[in-house]
Amino acid sequence: MTPAVAALRRARVAHRLLEYRHDPAVASYGMEAVEVLGLPAAAVFKTLVLSAPDSRLAVAMVPVTAEVDLKAAAAALGWKRAALAEAATAERATGYVLGGISPFGQKRRLPAVLDQSARAQALVYVSGGRRGLEIELSPAALIEQTGAALAALARHRAR
């Protein structure tokens, strides 16, 4: 059991775990979950660790089909600027490896922002704390458990 799953169980949050065998050759962890589990891509959210110029950290959750709009994330967090945190910094702060960073059960709870598109989903999926483990839960539960602010964070890539 990962710290993320333990945190949800302690809080008695309704959720479901979905496991799959992670292929180490795959670099797009979220899209791997979409493809292997047959999930709707708009409902699968990646958890990205952001850093402020003053070294504060936060997490931003956006659909796996999008990139995070760093200006929008900074504004939602009340920061002047935001950047993606270095991999080692993200792993050290959360206690998880890249591709398995969960918004739950982090070593130290980071402020969170969630793309507003999550509200349109009946269920959302986030990492369960390791590659190959997704957590299914309601958007309301995700917001409540992370304290996430909602904002327009997703910048969709041109196809």
C-alpha cells in the first residue's frame, strides 16, 4: 500500500484502485494509463510539482492530454512566476518517483491547484503513488482531500 492509498483510507474517501503493469520503456505515464486501462484521457490527471522563484513548491493537476499553463498556475497560487520543479526536488518533496507522484500522502502536503475541467468529469483518475497504479475518485473528493483551488491551467497541445 502506498502512502497515497493509506491517506485516502484513513480519511474514509470513496475510491477505487486500478493497477496495470507499467512498461519501463514508456515515458508518458499518464497516457500509458489511458491506453492500458481504457480510461477517458480528459479524466486522467497528472500531478506536476511546481516551484516559485523563492523555492516554494506546489502541485498542479492537469489532464494528461495537456500541458500546464505556468502563468495561470502561478496566478492561482498567488505567485509571480512558476516553473516545473527539478525531478530530484519533486521526488524529495513528495516522497514519490516521477510518473508516480500522487496528490495524496506526500511527505509534506503541498498547496494544490486543479484544472477546472475536472469539474466536468463524473470521475477523475490520479496517480496512486507508483507507476502502474491509478486512483479513481470523484472530483469533489479530489478537491476536498488536496484543498486544491480550481483554475484554467490546461494548455492543450496542437495536434
